[in-house]
Amino acid sequence: MVSGMSGGELYARVRGEETASLRSASGNAVRFVAAVAAVVVVWARGPQLLAAWVPAVDLSTWRQLVLFPLAVLGVGAFAAGAEAVADASQGLRARSLRRRVDRDPDQIAMLVPPLDTHMATVQEVRSHGAAASRRLLWGVVPVALFVLVLVYGVTVEEPDGTQRPAPELEPAVLGLMVLSAAVLLASVALRWRRWNASRTVEKWSKDPAYSARISPIGPDPTWSRASEIPALTVRFTTPPRGRGDLREVSSRSNVIGAKPVQIAYLRLFDNRARAREFLRGAWREFGYVHLLRSAASVSPEEVRDVRRRNAFRTMFVASPRMLREELAKHSDEPLPPGRRRLLGVTDLAVKVRDPAGSYPVRSILCHVSFWQAAVDTLLSRVDYVVLDLAGYVPANAGTRFELQRVIDRFPIAEVIFLCDKQSDRAFLKAQVLYHWSRMDSRSPNSGTTPRTARIAVTDGHRAASRYLMADLQVRG
């Protein structure tokens, strides 16, 4: 049994949620019954008892007065009943989940969802389509104000408090509304163009007619689980932000004076915020970063150029030969210190500042039928792997494949896993251990020597990423 595969933290969470929810449901059910009983008693016997205690007030008046406490009790009964139903539903879901885990403990990492905060960085960045829709809705505001001004005109308040029409102000107000609407519609158009370009690239990438023209790569060798899987310790670290001596990068030495390295950066395509943080970090000061492009990173200008040149066959990397040719296109010359914009990585250009210079990023746009083979090729060509798990859930099939592939094909000592401060650490630990337990027999990590996987909690600060890479390269 691999160390930690019991999933004790996740199991305790599910068990605790089940117990707490059902206990809360029981308490709310008691409150509901008590409130209903109080309503019945007050309605049936309250006026008579009050009339007997205070004969000066007649019975019909007391029947009207008790309506006020009855309303309060009724609202309390409704709230308690609704909370009891919600808690019971949540508790039963947790019980069902706990029973599934009891039947198949090895699947706990796949069954137990992460905490709500785990997805924060993914949810905080809207897609181009969502942003365009939101801005289009905001455009209704200036348009509605424009119509109201045309219908009712503009009024101003005099010093004595009276209102008077002010037609002299109408042109300025209308002009402001038109300008506001124009700015919003222009931003909608820009976002829509990006969204339409990414949707077009996704459609081209999945075109079956294109896939049929790609020479077959051949199936994977038969998978078999490693007979000896060493114990794995998953360690979370928060790298310091200390600043050391920096050297300007060159073709022979990186920022710490060591040989420039090759780095593969793997991440969730949907987590664009983390990709931008990575690019703003110090990773590029240590060597050449290789990554796969998403469809959202393709600009409308690139799509237009492909259509103009009819270059659909060469747009995507779809074979090992094309991958080698694409990598050979990129320059090996380091970039000087300064500010620059990095294109072709996320949905928008990323502004970065490189105080010591940097090495070029090598981004590759793969066809959907080839990207997995491209991951394998990159793993065979790089010195280190950085896999960002911030926002990861098993439903992210691409990152799930990459996580398993890294364990199966790359030494874990030369891998840095990343997460953010809001990530569910127990959940991520269970994910790594789950895939570790399914290690391929050809993995360089198999054997009996205990291993350690490091998950660094980062926020994109340059000094923190510099410490991680320097530590990794020095230890190597």
C-alpha cells in the first residue's frame, strides 16, 4: 500500500459532513415540530387563555391579536423546515458518498470533490464569450438612459427646490450616453472576435476529415502496473521570497550561472490566471519553457492569416516530424533584460518584466489527435517538469492524463507540482497518491526507494519561483 492511500483526510471530511448535516437536520426538524406545535396551541387555545387572564379584553380581540405571534411562529417553522430538508439532503448525499468510498476505498480520490475554494482561480477569469455577454448586458444601461432622455428630456433643480426642463443639457447628456454605449460595444466586439477565433480553432482541431489525413502514430505499448511502487511522501512547501545574486542570462549560463535547462510547463487550459502568473515568474530565467497552446490563445489575426493562405494543413502540429520542425523554428537566442509582451500562451497578451533577461517560450498548437503524443515527446526532451494543479479536478481529462504521464515517464525528483493558497491540499495529495499507485511498470519512479513529491504553494511572485528552480537545479 502506497503511503497515504487510505485517504484518511478526505474520508474524515466526508464522515464529518455526513454527521454534521444529519445532526443539524435533526435539530432543525425538532425546531420545526416545536414551531408547528406552538402555532397549533396558540391558535387553538391562546385566545381563550388570554381572555380568561385579562377579562377586560374580549375573546374576538384576542383572536385578532394572536395573529402577530402566529405570523412569527409560522415564519420560524418554515425556515426550520427548509433548513431541515436542505441539511437532510446534504447529509444523505454525504452518506451515499461515504458508502461508495467504503465499497471501493481506492477510488476515494476520484469520488470526493474538493472544497469550494479549490476552483477560485479558475472561476475568477471569465471566458471571452462570458465577458462579451456580460458587457453586452451592461450596454443596455446607456441605451436605456438615452431613450429616457429622448422621451422625458433633462430637468435640473433650481435653488428654491423646483424642477425645470433643461433642453440645453440634452446634447451633452445624449453624447455621454452614446460614447458610453460605443465603448461598451467596442469591448464586446473585441471579446467576441477572440471568442469566435478560439471556437473556430477548436472546430478545425476536431475536424474528422483533417484527422483522416494524419498518418497514424500507432497505439501505446500495453500498460501494466509496476510490480514495485515505492512509498511516496507528498510535501507542501511555501517557497521563500529571498533575493539572491542575479546574473544576466546568456546562451551559456542562466540567472544562477548554471547551464540553461529545458522546462515543460503543464497546466489546465481553463486556468488562465495561473498561466499568466507562471509567465510573470522567474521560470524563463532558467531556461526554455515548452508548453502546449490552447485554442483560446490563437488570435483572430492568426485565424485570418490561415484562411488567407489556406494553411489548415500546417496550422496544427500533428506528427512527430511536425513537432520537431516546430521546435526547431524557435530561436535559441536569450532575450535581453526589459519589458515585453508574451503572445500565444493565454487568451490575452501577458506583460512581463525580465530584470535579468529570459529565454524564449516555445508554445506548440497541437491537433486534438496528437497532443498526447506531444506530451510524451516533450517529456523525453526536457530536464524538468512544472505541473500546475491549481483548480484541478479529475474531470479535467487533459491534466489527469498529464499527471499520470509525468509519474509514468519522468523522475519525480525533477518535477515541481504547483498549487495556490486556495487549493484543497488534502484533495490534491489524494490525487497525486492515486495516480502514483497506478504507476506504469516502465516508470523511472518504480522500485523500493521512498520518494517525495513537492507541491509548492505559489502566487506568481518572481522570487518564489526563482527559489524553486534554483533549488531544483542545484540539487540536481
